[in-house]
Amino acid sequence: MRNDIQPSLQTVEQYFSKSEFYIPSYQRPYAWQVAQCDQLIEDINQHMENFDKDSQDNYFFGAVLIAQESGEDHDVTLIDGQQRTTTFMLLLKALLLKIESELAIQPQDDADGRRLIKRLNGLKEQIASLLFNMSEDELDDFVDGLSFPTVEMIKYINDSISEKYAFDMQAILLGRNFEEIKQSVHQIYRRQKDNRYTNFYKNFRYFYNTCKELSVINCINFANHFIKNCQVITITSFNTDQAINIFNSLNGTGVPLTPIEVIVSKTTASAADRKTFENNWQEIVEWADKSNLDLNTLMTHYIFTKLSQQNGTDRWNPGIRAFFNKNKELLNDDVVFTDDLKKILNTYLLTSETSIGRVVSQLNGNLRPFVSSYLFFRDDKRY
């Protein structure tokens, strides 16, 4: 197994020449919001205004950490950089819709119009090749309006067990127009007004409206600058475990990781069998969804269980991050860790409809973890 690291400075065009971008099960949900998208557009525009073609001083978006380990199910696994990669793809899709709307209204009976159509079709083909795996014939048919990409062609694959709305990305990339996309995306139950939409859709809608305001020439210039004069550093590790450890060591930019995401990332890195841990964690997430015990609350119950087991002087909640910073060894055995979480969840679910469970539900939230730790050890003869 290779243990070397390969850095490469790549333009957006070069970066998206890869055949897929796989987001593994332990990754966080898509968290970027319109504010970050607005800053992205502003940064690109400012760079365009000050760009010197002679110096070729391209705009730098930051680093992306990927794993390419032989024997894995996917060629390219995104370890760090999925927020930017997802956002770039949303912007590319918005530009693609803008280009198609311009093609529909360009005159074909004069030389200038035909030249503009040729430039737009070239850009349409190029952006489609960045978003989808399409042969030359399929790209030609797409440009001519004879066919459209299918779900199998999408380069974006999101298997994150924490991402509940991954389908939205598929709906956006395959949507033929804005109205079709709006009707296809998920609307979150019981959310009001704009809060009912996911970050995928809200960010795409922002990019769509921004591109809609561009003149056809400004759209072409912006798209070309983004694709050819903006770049990332891809850091490729050929050992997935090594890549995860690098991420845990270097992460400190972008949207901060939540304590749960830090725990999942660190446990994944130290797991004896990564896929076994991923399956166990997915089961825990599904159990938690069926109960009213969210992951943060579940982890608080786990903490009090371990404090009881340690029989120390601490009797208050130190917080998830502080507790695991002090008790790092608890994440070294992923099987024991997930088994304990499952036991807490199972006990909670079994007792929730009993007389004990009904009494516990009436207690102050700060008292429930103490009861949970008692129930965890109740049948253990060692205690």
C-alpha cells in the first residue's frame, strides 16, 4: 500500500476532469449557506477585475484532500473539500441553465449571432463534461438537444449517513429548468417559508438568480474565468486511513466540525475495520431517528454512563468535546464504543413505553442521563 502524498495545483476545469466525487458515509452534511456562496461570487468577480493575463495569477480556493486507495469501491473519495466541491457543482449547474436560456433567444440569421451560439455551445459542452460522465457522442447529442444526462452519469455520489437530503443534489443536476428543479427538491416537514428548503436548493437558487442577471457576454466571461483561472490544490493520499488522519490534524478552516462529526471522523481513523464501524454508526443514526433521542443527547447519556463507570468526582456534564479530549482512549475500540451506544439506545427505546419510561420523560432533561446510566448498569452484576 502506498503511503506517499501527491499534491497538485489544478484549475476548476482540471479538478472536475475526475470521473467521480464520492462522499463517504462518515462525512458531515452539506453545510454551506448563501453567505458563503455570495462571498464566493464576490471573490471571483474581484479576481476577474484585477486579473493580469500575462502573470497568470490564478485565484486560489484552498486545498482539497482526496483518497485514492486501490481496492476501494470508489476511485476518488473526498476526505476534506466536499463543501467547496458541492458548491462549485451548484454554480456550474446554474451557469449551464443560464447558457441554455441564452441559446434559446440568440438570433441565427447573422454572423455575430452564429458566433455567439458557437461560443455558448462550446461552454455548454465543457460544463456538462465537468458535471457528468458523458462520451463525446453523448455530449454532442446533449448540445444539440437530442438527449439529456441520466442519474448514472452524475459525478457526485453522496453516501453520508448524516446527509438526509442528498437527493436534492441529484434533482438539481438533472433538472432541465429552474421550475422543474423547484418542484423536485425536498421541502422539510414542519419548516416554514424559506426554512423548508435545503442548503443545496437555497444555494443553487442564489447562483441561478445571480447568473440570470448577467448579460450573455458577462456570463461567458465569468464562466470561463471560474473554470480556467480559479484553482485548488488537490492533496491525494493513496491510503484512506492516512488521509483521514491528515484531515483530523489539519482541519481548522471552513465551517467548523461539530463535536459529533469530530468523534465520527476520529473513530473512523482508528477503526479496526472502517466499513464495520460505518455500518454500526449508520444503525445508530437510524435508531436515533426513530426515537426522540438525537445524537447529541445520546452522546450526553453515554458520557454520564462512562462517568458513573469511572466512579470519579465529576457529576456534571463537561460537554462532548471536553469529555472526549480527556478520554480519547474511548474511541480506540470502535466496536465497544458503538455497542455501548446501541445498548443505551436499546434500553431507552425498550423503557420509553413502560412506567419507568413515563416517569423519566417527566424529569428535568438534566436528570435523564443519570437515569440512563443506572439503567445501563442495572443488570450488570459487577456493579
